[in-house]
Amino acid sequence: EGSSGTGNASEGWTLDNINDNNMLVIPYYMKSFTLEADAQVLDGDWALGLAFGIPDKDRPTADFMAAHVNPGRGNTWMFRKTDQAGLNYGGSLAGIDVTQKMHLKLVVRGTTFRFYVNDMETPNVEGSYAGYAGGYVGLMCALTKVQFTNVALKDSQADMGLSLDEAFLSEGSSGTGNASEGWTLDNI
């Protein structure tokens, strides 16, 4: 909701959004999973990251959880849009060059979440949310243009990778790309 874009998974996407949250939704309802992507900031410095716990894939910006990198503020943030008192954890970007490509990884097991930036051994931020029941996942940015490549989603229950060919931009989002080449979300 609030996003617009054109394109499809095989030809790519074009997203142009100067508003708040810009989201590419991967239409798998997940409870325990690992979502990884390389992210390169192309313009802006507000927020980029991995979204999860989206209850309604047709209105993903209405309610979601996210693990963000906030380059302009030098931190990471894990939160739930509609309950920031219940899920609100932060981490530092000390030692991370946000002008370079970053590898992001979100590991969700039950109600525990771990977000990694570059260092895949030590989480940058950890959190938990007792009311977490799963949801759709995706890539997101806010007031930042980001290129996401090498996106991988693995369901911990099935122990297999899932196809990203059906990923779609939420209404009001803008960007370009496809599953094999990656996506650029444009939210300036």
C-alpha cells in the first residue's frame, strides 16, 4: 500500500517512490527462515533492510517488522511498525563502511530474531517478540535508493531455498530488477 511500480519478475521492476516505506514483497508466508541479501546504497541515507512478519501481503506497509541499517544515524534497528514498544532493539554500525556493499542476513527462529551486517558470526542486533506468528517477508528501504543482489530465502522447516521469481513491489513502491539480477529500490 502506498507503493507503485511497473514490471514483472522476469523482465524486472521499476519503482519510483518519494514517500516513506518502499517494499518488495516475497509472497511466502514464513515462520522460521533465513533471508539474506547484498545491499548497496545508491542515494540517500535513511534506511534499508529486510522486512518480515507482514500479515497482509497486499498491504505490507500497514503492519510489518523489519531489521534496518540506518546509514545516516550510524545504527541498526529492529522494530514492529504497529508495536514499537514490544519490538524495539538497536545496534551499532561501528566499523561498517555503509558506502560499500553490505551483506545483510536475518535469521528468525520461533520468536527470536538475529540480524547480521557483514559479520555472519556475530549478530549486529538481536530481538524477540512473544506475539510473532510469522508472515510474509521482503526487502525494503525508506528515503534511500538501494540495490539488492544475491537475495536468498531459506525456509528452516523445509531446509530448502525458495524461488524469488514471484516477488512483487507493493503498491506505491518503486524500483527495478528481477530475481536473477537483483533489485534496486528507489525511494528518495
